[in-house]
Amino acid sequence: MLNLFGSSRPDHPLADPKEARRILDAVPANDSFRALDELAHWHESVRGVEGFKAEYRAQLVQLIDEAAQIHLRKLAREYVSSPRLPRFQENRLWLAIHGYWKQSALALASCLELYASGAKGADALKSVAPLLSVRALRALAAQMKWQYLRYGPFDNSLWAMVAKIYALAETKNYARTGIAVYPNVPGQCSSEQEFIRAVVLMASSPDGLTPVEIEIAERLIAHFSASFTLVPEQQPDIAYWIDLAAGHPPLRLARPPQHAPSLRFFAAGKAGEHLEELIQTIRSSNAVPSSVNLGGSYEPPAVLAVLQHLAMVWSPKPPERKFARHTVKSRLVVTHGFDGVLSALDPTRSLDFNQSRIENWIVENVSAGGFGALVPQIKGEWLKIGALIGLQPEGGENWLIGVVRRFNRDTSQRGTVGVQTFAKSAEAVQLRVEGGRSDTVIGILLHPLAGSSAAEAQVLLPAGVLLPGQNLEMQAEGKHFLLLPSGDGESGDDYELLRFRKMMRDSGE
């Protein structure tokens, strides 16, 4: 709304440059939640008011965005470094960060829309268009990342904005112009690199990574971003493609799409070679090079796991399935966590008296190594990558044991999962540390799958009850066994899956 004195300046608190500076300087430095809420509000407010000159509108949006960066980094570190946050705190952090990036992207995109449409005074934006594009693409990619961290639901309409902004950068010939994105932040980035980062993270199967692994993957993609291949025509070793005119997420190149000038093809290119070199460096030195900025300290095995995942999904040839998949429709009874599985196998040994962990899923496809299922109603916050589950097919009596490997939300209360099965049956067993006290712990012995060695044993234990390298004694099948640690296992929030060599002892020992 214009003021009563006929000035072209809109009646807005930020219309005066000095007052705008005062207001933004007054944003609370010691309360990042309140700061991001206020700054998101100013983005929305500026975007919704007419009368700002295009150049000044862009300056305001940039100032607001710069003021938010320290608060975004602070809250993001808190979110990623605390994987077991209470639900209320996790939700508060997520809403603050995702909400800010949403308003930032819309505000930056509105400035670029003025420039693209040739609106009055928009020529003044020519010099800042490369910076506005980089920041807008980064804000859109950040929204997507925060949706990946919750495994959805996903707003695929964001891809239309990404494509439109990147297409403008190509049309105006600044897609490869390097820009210092924020004051006092070293390094430069271009619209093309930001675009590549967004499409590569989407193509890297984040639904199979934990939130911490998604964070590491994003950092690694940024590290390699200058080495990816992005071209308008299909070439050998191309892995993925995207249509800038369609506004859809990128797709793996299963077959060539119909030719169109809006198609862009991308692949790991030199980034794949650099990734393999980094894997070898970490393996040989057991350390992550200081030149690789991951935004925090992570153990080498954790980084290697993400690198190996990326090497697989970036390959020009998709990984072949170990087992054929068959479409089915059947129901499953599902329980989760160590206590839930133990209760299903032997209710007398569990504390889950009211069977609060029991759910019902619908199987959609199966293979010898696992299955995909629909979760009609997501209950609680337990469902995540790495969650231990027990599964009983409809009409069956045995419990399969498995772990969640992929997870996507269709809505906040409905989703799909991919499950790897460890065993088609299991039993509760008594265990104790060899030569230790007489106190026993209840574990879960997984019955071997077909083709497994009878001399090997996989045992599930509650998390933290066994020290590395300790031998176990086990009573099972009416016999006494000694279990010797063998090979790598894996763990989740409340369990450890350990592998042993099994030796039978004389009953007299």
C-alpha cells in the first residue's frame, strides 16, 4: 500500500534503508528460533508488498538472507549432531529451518521473476542475477534436503522452480559464473554447480540413508560438485537426466528419453574417479583428509559407508538385484525393536506386556533377500533407517527378522519401506560372557538362511551389553556352544547384530 503523500516508497517497515538496517540488526542474536521466525516473516512480508523498486527489493532479500545464515548453521548442527532428540525438539528444529528456507526461496525467486519478465526497473538486477540464482537454488535444495531428513512427504513442485531458475541462468549466460555466495564465507559457487548439487543428492537414493548419512552425502556432493558432468546431449556413461520444461525430479537413464532442447544429462564424470581415490585414501590412512569439509567430525567408517553408497548409485550401470523381485499383495504382522522381537518370539521373557509394538503392514513385493511394504499408518517415531523388525506373514507362525533399509513418507501418516531380511526364523537364547559371572543375558539367535555355514551364528543382543572381542557361551538346542567373534556386525538404537563362529562344547564342561 502506498503512503498518503504520494511517494513511490511503499508503506512498509523496511522501506527506509536505515530503518531496515536497524530492524534487521535487532533480530535476537541469542535466540535462533525467534530469529529465523522473524526473518522468514520479513521475507514473506517484502515479497507480498508492491511498490519496492526491483533493485531495492533484491537488496532487502539479500540482507534478510545473510542475517539468517548463522542461525541456520547453529540449528542444523544441533539437529544433525543429536540423532535421538525428543519429538517436540526435533519438530521445532525442523519447522524453523525448513520454514525459513521455504520463505527465502520464494523471496529470491520473486526477484528473479522480475528480472526474467523485464519488469520496470528490472535491468538493475542484471549484475546481481547470478548471486540471486545461486542463493535461490541453494534455498530450494535445502528445502528438499530437510524433506529427505524426514523421508517425506516430498514437495515435487520444487523441481519446477529449480528448473525455471537454472534455465534462466543458462539463457542469460551466467550459469557458470562463479559467485562468493555469502560475506566472509570462503569459496565460490555457480548456478550450474548448485543445480548439480540438487539433482545429484536426489539421485543418490537418500531414502536409504540415515539423517547423519544424508548430511555427509550432501557435503561430499558439494566437495565433488565441480567435477560432475552436465550436458545437453546423451553421452556414454551418462547415468541420469532431467527435463527443465517438465518440472519433474531427475530420473535414472533406463532408456533414452525423446529428444528435446530442455533435456539435461548428468553423471559422476571425474567426480566418480575422485570419489574412488578418496575411498582408498581413507582406507589406507584410517582418517578423513582435512581438505574434505564435512561440516563436523565423523568416524572414517561412517564416511566410508556413505562413499560406498554414492559409488554404487552414481555408477552408469544400476546395481543388479541379487534376487528377483515378485509382486504380491499380502498382510504382515510387524513388531519393532529388540524388545518387540523378543516378545514375539517368547512373550515370557519380554517387558512389552501390552504388545504396544504390534502393527499391520501390506507387502507389495518380495524377493529372497527382503521385501517392499506399504505402511498404512505410521505410529510413533520408531520407523527409521536401521530399525530392527520382526515380521509374521499372514497365516504363518514363524517370525522373520529384518531391518529397514529404505523409507519414504507419502503423507505424514503413510509411507513405504524396503526391508532386508536376516533370517526366516529365530529363537530366544540364554547367553553369558565366557569365564564371566553367572549372570545371563537373553539374546536372539537367528536361524541361518539357506546356503549359510552351520559353523556360523548371528545373534541379536540389546545395545551395549557386550564389549568388543568378548566370547559368549550359549545354551541352545539342548547343547552348550562357545561363540567366537567373527566379522563385522551392525547396530541400531537398541540392538547389536553380532556374527560368531560357533563351537560345540562337551556337556560336562
